[in-house]
Amino acid sequence: MSRDGGRRLRETYESVWTAWFADDAVGLRQLPLTVSFFVVLVILRVSGVEGNPPVLALAVLLVVAVQLVGSLGRWDRWPQAWRFVLPLVQMLAIGVLELGSGLILASFFALLFLPVVSLALQPGPWGLVVGLCGAVAALFVPKLLPLTAVERVHPVMHSLVVLLVLGLVAVGTHGIVGLVRRQAAQLGRARDDLAAGAQQLRASRDTLRGIMVAATEVGFLATDSAGRVGWASPGAVQVFGRPDRELVGLDVSQLVDAATLAVRLAEHPEPEAEGAANRVVLGTATAGDSHVDDWSVTLPDGERRHLEFTVTERPAPSGSEDELPAGYLVVVTDVTARHEEERIQDEFIGLVSHELRTPLASILGYVDLLRLGGDRLDDEQRGYLAVVERNARRLGSLVDDLLTSAQIAAGRPVLAGRDVDVAQVVREVVENSRPAAQAAGVEVVVDGDPVVPLVSDPDRLGHVVSNLVSNAVKYSSSGGLVRVTVTAGSTPVGSNLVRLQVADRGFGISADEIERVTQRFYRSRETRRRRVRGVGLGLALVDRLVHDHGGVMSIRSEPGDGTEVDVALPDLPGPGAPAAGDAQDVH
């Protein structure tokens, strides 16, 4: 047989096999018995067996009727139970054939296998039950009829053996087909679930693609594990001012300002190692964390932008035709406008601070001059003078905070270390804050060691203590208590370590705002609701000064239960300091 002939035969077999199991192929499934029946008739005729022609004709009529009804019936409309009738009629035809043949040892009951198996293949138990009952009737009822003119050899034993074999085959077939049906149903459900999942993934992909295309102000870069760009969104094209064909294939380190990268690369433990520049840009994302950093970028047209890089690990997508290897997702946001606003704001704060300090110094100078002639002032005038001095000093403190904040934002050093007694600084600050505390009805007490040495900047240290104490007083109700505790200690390397604690019984801070109170110009909801005076610089300044000092600050608070601020400060490098306090030494 040629190869084409074999292929056509295989295709024909597959098409017939597929059609056999179609729901409406009832006539096709009756065809094997019809063909077998007429083959038996031909064999009888060729063998010279006359039999009983009328009975044989009845058997032929039954088989032909079943075939016609099975082929031409409207099985898509008729009840499912009617399909049981056709195999039963075929069993009847086999019984009639057995009677009509007139043979002593006829073996036509073997044909019962076909209709019995056909019924056993039906879903549910009823097909099997009906098939076995029909087989029993076809095998044993003829033995009871007077039409059996020919004596048979052990007819009952013969029928029992046939029934036993039929039963085993039918039960086995029914069980196997039932198992196959259940597996097919499970596979169908799994296929439907997979199709639904695939549809959902396609919808999610299309939605994400639409978002990526629409997000023109934010760029998305997908890199491999080494930091080489493998895909760039339309937003990245706009942010970097380059077409995607230029972005793809670049290292992320090639996208940022070379001078800034060189400075940060010098701080890397292995600056000469292969891929070190990319690892500097990827940051802590290489260790599985999320990394956020600002970078300067020069566009091809010479424009400079400040971009915020948010880097996270990215697994490899599965099932896509254009798979990217696992690597990192870099979300790029243009923060140039924010940087410019912050620069202008800091310049304005610095300018205003300098312009305010001169008249404030003049006011305080005249206050001192007036006090020199205190004998000529009555009590009311001295009270007015105290109010002027108190408010001038408060304004001076605010101006100092603004100026310090501007200096810190500009990156200028603000700390100069020398030997300081922190306990003395605390006592002076508390003493200066007493007028404001008494006016608010709040008591301020100092606890701890009488002498607490530290190498620090006394002015900035005073700012830290003053801001913490003034905040505690402002946020306490009349009759409240503010406790300031300062204790001396040492770091593992033998340098000084001071612990400062300021606790109040005020209205407290909610848990969701504790992380934000150290942001510049942030004011809590309760502060705004109670209209407490302030601009939101105090804790931000304290947090930055403590950080620059090498220390740590923690805040514990419960709404309605007050707030407790703990500050740990090591020595600053300076005269008498054996070593600078490291952050790990403070904890």
C-alpha cells in the first residue's frame, strides 16, 4: 500500500471513529449488528440450511426496521429512553433467528454481545440493567415456547454460559466507559477552566498593555537579571527622549548621569567588578527588596531631568510568545518639577530666614536695653516687655528652624562637635520654655543624670531638645505633665551615648500618621482639628539632625494617651571624641 493510500485509510478511520460517538449517530451504531445479521443469513443460505422461512423473514424485518428507524429517526427531538428500544428489538430479532434457523447447535446468541454492549455503553445504570434483562429474555424465553421444534443439546447450560459471558462483558464495558466518561468530564471542566483562565489572562494582558500605552508620563523598563533593558514602554520613550529601539539593549547605568553614577559607584564595595554600575542603579532590588532612588538624566537634546527609579524584581512571564527572561521592572517617574519646586522653596525659606533674623535681633536688643532701666518700668510694662521678648524668641526659634532646614536641604553641614553637658542644655531649654508652659497650664519636669557628657553641637542639640519640649507642651491639655529624662551611657566602642526621652500626656498621634510626622510641613489631623500653631517643621528637623548626628529617634503614641519620643545620640567626631558613633552602636 502506498503512503498516500495509508494516509487516506487512516483519515477515513479517524472520521468514522469520531462520527461513531456523535450523539445523533444512532443509525451508525446499529450498523454492525445489521451487517453481522445478514452475513449469518448468507452463511445459512450457502450451507443449505432452509430453516423456517416465515420466522427468518420476521427476524430480517425486525433488523431492517431497527436500522431504518435508527438512521432516519429524529433522535435530536425524541426522548433519550427511546434509544433503549432499538437494542432490545435487535435482541428479539436474534432470538427469532435462533428459532428460525432450526439448527441443533446454532451459535447465533453470540450476536447478543452487540446490542448488550450497546446498552451497557449508555450513561447511567439503566442501560446495563435493560441490556442484561433483554439478554435473559432472549436466551431463556425461547426454551419455554412450543415453537422450538428441534431438540437442542443442553440448551439451558448453553444459555447460562452465554449469559455469564455477556454479563461480565457488559458490566466491564459499562464500568470502563463510565470511568472514561468521568475522566472526559473532568478533562472537559479542566479545558473550560484553562480556556477561561486564558481568556482572563488575555484580558488582563490587553488591559495592562492599554495602561502601559496610556501612561505616557511614567516609563516602564523590563531588564534581565544583569540590568540590560529588554523592553521599554511608550512612557519610557517619552521620559528618556529616545525611541524604544535605542533603549532596548542598553544597560540601566547608561541611562543615568555619568557624574552622579561615578560618585555613587565609588561608594560601592566592588566598584571595578563587572556589572557594578548596573547594581548601583538597581540598588537593594538585587537582594529582593523594592528600591527607590532619584537620578539625574541628560536627554539627547541636552535637557536635564530628575527621574525617580522604582526597581523591583520581575519573574519571567510564562506562556507568552515573546518571553522576557527574569530580571527587574524599573518604573521611571519624571520628578523634575518637584525638584524645582523644592529648590525654589528652600531658597525662599533661606532668604526669608536671613531677612527676619536682623529685625528680630534688633527687637531683642531693645528689649535688653529696656530691661536695663527696669526701675523706671511698672509691673504692667514689664509684663508687656516679657510678652514681646517671649514672642520674639519664639519667632527667632522658628526662623532658626527654617534656616537649618534650608541648610540641610542644600546639603550644607550644620553640625560642629565639641564637649557639651547635655543635662545642662536640657535644663536651659526647659527653663526657657517655662513661660509658654505656664501659660498653657502644663508642668515640665526634668529627670535623669545631673551631668551627661557628649561631643555634640550645642546649638543644634538645643534645637532638638527645644522642638521636642515645645511640641510636648503644645500638644498637652491644661493640667498636663511633660517629663524630660536624660541619661548617660556608652557605645560598645567606648564613646558617649546619651538617651533623651520626652513624654507627655497629650492627645497623641494615630498609628497611621506616626511615620509621616517627620515629613517636612506635615501636620496631623488632630493638630489641624485643634488648630495648634505650627508649620510642621519641628519633628522633621529633629529627625534629620538626629540622623546626621549618627543617632536614632523612635516615637510611640496612642490617641488620647500621649506621646513618647526617644532619642539616642552618640558622640560626634570632634575634640575629646574617641570615635564617631555609628548607627549600629546606638541601638
